[in-house]
Amino acid sequence: MTTVIEKDKVLREAYRNYHQLQQYVQATGNHCLTYKGLTISFYDLDKNINKLSPRKKEAFYLNVIIDMKQKDVAERMGITCVSVGQYVAQACSQLAELYFEGEIQDD
């Protein structure tokens, strides 16, 4: 059985491979992948990232999807590295809530 923590890790990994998933969908027409018992839809990933606030989305996109270092993201956004980490953590939490709506419960 997949735990909440594993779901968060799998979801973050899916976003780390966002562009590869996008290419896979374009090449195959299949928008769903199953990994570790979870089915991930590229369309849902794409839809949910657009629900983030602009600053969270920018920090998340640059740090997770583009894989820029927090230091470089902070410099580009004119904020501290701590703020980048906070934006990314908040984005990950929000994306997990959106993606697994109704499944994730606070213990």
C-alpha cells in the first residue's frame, strides 16, 4: 500500500520529469502513467500547477521542474533561499492536496 509520504514523493518526482512526461503524452497520446501503485495523469499535473499563486508557481517551476538551485531561484526572484524553500514546500503541499483530494487526511 502506498502511504501519504510516498504519494508526495511520487508526485514531486512526476513534476521533476514534467517535460519528459509532456513529450511522452505528445508522442503516445497516453496521458496516464502508473508508478508504485499510483496512476498519475499529466493533464491533472498541468491543471493543478496552474492553480498555484504566481510566486509559488514560479519558485516551484524553477526549482523543481527546471531543477535550478535554490540560490539561483532566489537571485532570479529577488528573494531569500529560505523563501524559495518555503514557496516550494507550500506548493508541494498544495499540489498534493489538489491531486489527491479526498485521499490525504491529517493523522
